Amino acid sequence: MIQDYLAGELSVHLEELQQATPERAAVQDVTRLRHQVETGPLSGLATATVRAVAMADGLCWYSLEHGDTAAFARQARVGAELRQFGVCAHLLGGN
């Protein structure tokens, strides 16, 4: 039951990342990861969380490089929430 809750919570964070991302190809990458979280084995949640945080980080850098500060601000907020979720759920290390 707890694993299902964690998968649902990760999916919600990924949806927020989708909405904060104006770049179409990146949205497709986030969509694929979200689909994997929703349909894949629960044992893959830690790996998916690491990928989600890395995606958020990459999207932030992309937005900064392209001068899109509004997208950066949204992505940074979602990225911070993803990281906090991962640490609290013991899906990421605390560093």
C-alpha cells in the first residue's frame, strides 16, 4: 500500500514537471518516465526518482541557457519538491 502511495505521489510531481516544461521533446521524456512510474514495477521507484530529479535539473539548466526565467522558477520549485520527496521516502540519499 505504501509503495502505491509513493508511486502516485511521484506521478503527481512528474505531472507538475510536465506542466512546467515548455520544450516539447523534454515533455515527452517526462511523460515517458511518468508512464513507467504508473505502470512499471514498484521496485523501480528509486531509479525513477533519481531520473526525475536529474531531468528537473537538466530542464532548469536548459531554461537558464535559453533565458526562460519563468520556466526555470517553476522547474526549480518542482525539482526541489521531487528531491525532498525522494529523500523523505528513502528513495534518494540524503546528500
